[in-house]
Amino acid sequence: MDRKFILTAFGYAVLGLALGIYMAASKNHGQHVTHAHFMLIGFLLSFIYGLCHKLWLNNSTSKLAIIQFYVHQIGSAVILIGLFLLYGQFVDLETIDPVLAVASITVFAGVILMKIEFVRCTRNT
């Protein structure tokens, strides 16, 4: 699990930094919220989850760990795509807001699942 999280984290970092470089080059910073979310929930949170699996959860591949991985990735991807569409003015807020709300709750559920994994963890540190 640690490797999956780290690889996806760096994928989000590449996309987020590419978006940041594009904004700087074009002098159009309209996607700054999307860029921030790529770097925070995409890169940073995925990277932290990878470290948690490596250092404390014995790189668990339990059903709960697999579910938590996909819950986080699906929620993150939907948020990032939704924010890109919103701030790129491809869709209006009324249309995308319910999608972003559900995706945000999905990422939140991923955090709760990680907490449960830690509570269940029997490894002494």
C-alpha cells in the first residue's frame, strides 16, 4: 500500500506543479485553488498515507487498507476534476457544487478509514 500511495502522490505532484507552472507562464492564476488542492489532498495527503503504511501499519494490504486507498483516490480525483472545471469556467457552481460536496465527504471518509486502520493497528512503536 505504501508504494501505491507514494506513486499516486507523485502523480498528483506532477500535475499540480505543471498547473502551477502554466499559471505562472500565462500570468493567469485562475486555477490557484485547483493547484492548491492538487498539492494538498493529492500530493501531501497521499504521501502521508504512504508513510503511515510504511512506518506504522506494516504496509497493510487488508481489505480496509484497499478500500481506504480507493475511497481517497476517487474522492480526490473527483474534487480535482470538479475544481478544474469550476475555476476554468467550464461549468457553473450550481452544477458542480453537489458533486464537490459528495467528493469532499468521500475524502473525509478516507481520513476516518485511516484513523480506524491506526486504531486497529497492533504494531508497537
